[in-house]
Amino acid sequence: MPGYSTSISTVDIGAHSYRLRMLTDLQQYADPDGHSARLGISSAQWPLFGHLWPSGRLLAQVMARTEVAGLRILEIGCGIGLSSLVLQRRGADVVASDMHPLAEGFLAYNAALNALDAVHYRHMRWDEPLASLGHFDMIIASDVLYERGHAVTLAGVVARHARPDAVVMLTDPGRGHSAAFGRLLDAQGFTSSEERLALDGDLDMAPRGRLLRYQRGTVAS
């Protein structure tokens, strides 16, 4: 690909193997028209979307096991899209979103690699309302609280797009901003719980992150 290089990797989630196009390393950068810069994505941040991080794999594992029938689901910061692909394979009503200008293309390519229908995608900045996106029974994300202001902006997304009976699920490697996010969702009427998770297939089964779950109302778990 012009400006950056990619490779295809395979990851097992539940009973299925997923082929994923990803960036080859964290030194990639391509912004010939300045689109990323205008969105506030620095050269250091630019390649982060194109990798499968442990929290992303953990979220995909959770989505392979969670009851999702009848729920409208939003993935925030989908990156290469593994969790949304898992949900698409399960027949869920899922919308993937990201602010990175290449995320939509990577998601579409990865859906095709796995013989799946295209996942509904919306470009979304957390700090800008997107009324046409609508409301959701479940909002999911992985490792999205890595900057101080993310707790506030992500809580704003939840406030705008969560239905009265809703659940929010985040996988997190232990960032320091999750407490602030939890307080903001508590003010929106959510109650919280936390579970330590290991990656499937890890021989020592050591926890690789946390599932942070915020519940409001009676949506099924």
C-alpha cells in the first residue's frame, strides 16, 4: 500500500479463526493530504488503529460469548474491526465507528477477508455530536481511556447514544482514567462491575486486562 506496509495475520476467537490485515509495525505513517492532522491525529498516534492490541482481542472474546440477540450495538474506536467482525459473524446489529481516516477501509477489507458482509460503519469524533447515529442497547470499546480527556469525551458519547436500558463494556489494560469515566457514568445512572480477563490460549492464563461493565436498566447481560 502507498505510504505504509501491511501484513495478514490470523487470530482465533472462540471457535473461529479471523484473518486480519494490519500495519506491519508502529513506525507507519501516511497523511499526504493532511486529513489525519486536521483530525488531530499525530504521527505517533497514526499507526495505533492498525494493530490488534491485547485489550482488542479481549473485547472480541467477550463479544463471542455475550448474549447479543435483539440488541443494537455500537463499537467505538473499532480500529481494524475484530470485535465488530465477531458480532457480524454472529448476526448482531452492529455499527462500527472510528475517527481514523483509514479505519473504514481496513474494516471493509477484513470483512471481505473473512467472507462476511460489510459492517455498517460511521466516522465519528467523540467530541462532535452525530445525531443521525441514533441510540444503542450496548456500547463497546477497547483501550480507549489512554488520555486524560478521554473519560469526559467518551462519557459524552454514552450520554448521547445510550438507550435508557443500556450496557457499556470496555476492556482496559489498567489505564489511570477509568475511575473518572466510572464516576461520570455513575452520574448518568449506571452501576459498574469489573472482571479480570486472560487471553484465550495463554498457557499461564495471567490476566491481560479488565472488563469494565456499566449497566443501566434491564438490558440482558
